[in-house]
Amino acid sequence: MKPEYLDWLKREKTVVTSEGKQVIVYELIIQDDERVLKSWAKHLREHYCADSEIDILRAGYGLERDEYLERIKFPDEKIAPGPSVRSGDFTEILVADYVQFVLDYIVPRTRYDRKVNKNSSTMGSDLIGYKCGKKISSADELIIFEVKSKASEVPPSTTARLQKAIDDSNKDVIRLAETLNAVVQRLIDRNDIAEAKRVQRFQNATDTPYRKQYAAAAVCSNKSYSRDLLKMVSTMNHADPDLKLLVIHCDKLMAFINEMYRRACKC
């Protein structure tokens, strides 16, 4: 089911870079809607801990649900590198929702619930999405997103955050095989064999070709967002000449992220 908060994404005029590349831009305008915010917080929490598992997971600590989530599961709000990991996780999930419910890909959600260290980011590509039918076809699609965040209330630097996402997206060309393997392993661990088999379809592009698309996204606060800097980003050194570009910006983003994790502890 499509998260209702995605209706708060407002499309802005596309930015065209000096190289002629298009950057899709949205502003996320937070509304004072308690029902939608509560649903969003639950959606966020479920990436880290399933309803069916939380009680048995917290039992050994003797912690209440909110205490377990805050102390064991969610990245720290103030202790480094917790804040940057929290920002990264939140924005990856935001972009994953966009890829799944706006672009209409299937997005496996496997990166957050098996972390050993809550204040570390899961290795590999930030997210993948796929489209495929019941039979293998060369028309099947895989999209690989690199996501970077800049949620703090700081002025724009001399380089758009999107440029860092573009540069790091090049690494996805090399680490895709490991990422797909990790996704399949986690799906098998959940006993989701059907989806694991669908993802396996994309592990052998030589024998069963498919369409592959790389993409880079940046999610930032309004204060650190600059349309002028976006015009200067370069994809010239990227392996995919058709690299897709996305930017989402939001007012007081880090404060909102912290508020959503607080809500997620309570829902």
C-alpha cells in the first residue's frame, strides 16, 4: 500500500545541468496530519523490526518496546556517527518508497533489520528495484540507486550533494553482484523464497540479459539545497551514460528525521 505521505512530495521544475542532463526535483512539504505521520512512523519502524519479532527480541534485555528500539535498534540521535547514519537510513527509505510507489519498481527492504551495529550503514548499493514478469525476459529491469543526504541546517557547499551520489554510484557497477547476493541471503533468512528467486533472476546478466539502470539521488534540507549547484553536477565520468538524477529537499530535515524516529519508538 502506498504510504500517504508521498502525496506531500511536490514536483518542481526540472533542473538541466550544463551537460544537458535532467535532474528531477521534489520538495517534501510536511503537513500537520497526525494520522499520516503516525502511519509513516510505523512504516519507518518496520524496516528495523517486525511486529512479530519485537517482543522476543527485547525480552532478553528486560526493556520496553520503545526502550529497545531507542537503545538497540535505531541509530543514535546525538552520539556520532549515529546522526549521519540516522539521516542516511531515513533518506534511503524515503527514496525506496519513491522508487516503489512512484516509479513502480519492486524494492526489497532488507538493509536495516539485521544490523550488528546500529550506528553503521549496511555495505553495498543503497537500494535496488526491479520489474519482471512471470517468465524471464530481456525487458526485465533492474534499477540501482545511490543515495546521499545532507539533512543539517547548513548553507550549500561549493559542490552539490548530488555530485557525491553520482561519484559513488560508479562503485555500484562493481559491487552490484555482492549487493544482489546479500539481498537474496536476507530474503532466504526471512523465508521469503519467492522474492529471493525473483531477485536471483538478475544475478546472471550474461545468460539472461535484462535492462539495467543506474541512478543517483540526494535528499537535503532546504537550507543546504541549491538549484544553481545542481546545474554544475557532472555525470561525464559515470559508466552509465543514461544515469538518472533525483533530488528531494525538505524544510528543517534533520529535526523532522529525529521527530520521526521519536514517533517510531512510540508507535
